Amino acid sequence: MTALLPALRAGLRGLSFALLALLVATPLAQIVMRSVFNVPMSGAEELTRYFLICAVFVAAPLVTFEGGQIAMEEVQALVPARPRWWLQMFIELAGIAFFALMAVAAVVTIGNNLNNRTATLEMPFWLFMAPLVVGMSLLSLETAVRLAHTWRRGRAEDKHTVLS
């Protein structure tokens, strides 16, 4: 399991960069097609929106891994060490529950809309919603890893917030 997580994170990082490149390239292609060749790209806006959704949900677990999620660290720094540890444990447990609930809700929504398609590109609804399922599932996993790390430490993460 310990070797699988770094490989998964590296794959997500590469996929995130590719999605970001596609997010930039699609409107650029639309501009070139429309301006140079006077032929608009049908569905470019919907495709760009899809790449944005994919990039956000695929990269979200990496944000959690890097410690970039909003955790109100300034407020946590005011709490004594032992209660702060319990607070961090609660935040991570709540995160796991929320992200898992969102993943389940997305799967149920996909199940209820299997015959639907997007408006312009006629993309299957399950494909449109898949980044939400993948992102929320991986966010649950990454938050569970953080919870295990906090539990093993047995103490709160040090907070070094500088307020200016």
C-alpha cells in the first residue's frame, strides 16, 4: 500500500498537468479556428468546462496531500495541543465522511441518469460525472491517510502561522 500511494499521486499529478494543458489548448484552438479559418469549433465551451471540472476534481486529492485544504490553522493555533489533536482528528473524520457521501451521491445520480447526455457534445452523463466520483473517492482516501498519520503521531500537527 505504501508503494501504491506515491505511484497513484504521481499519476494524478501527470493527469492534472495534462488536463490543465487541455484546458488551455481548447479555447486556444477555438480562437484559432474562428479567427484564422473562420470555422467555429462546435462544443468547445462544453469541452473546456469538462476539462475544468476534471482538473479540479482530479487534482483535489493532491491538494489534501500537500496540506493545502482550508483548515482554519490560525484558529487551531489558539487551541492547546491535546484538544487541537482531537480537533484535527474530528476534522479529518468529518472530511472522510463528507467526501465519501459526495462520492456515493454522485454514483446514485449517475445511476438515475444513465440515459441522459450533455447538451452540445452529447457526452454520456456518467462520463460527465465520473470526475466527481473519482475525485471524491480519492479525497476520502487521502484524508484517511492524513487521519492515520495524525493518529500515529498521537499529537497535534504543529501550527506555524504568521499573521501580519
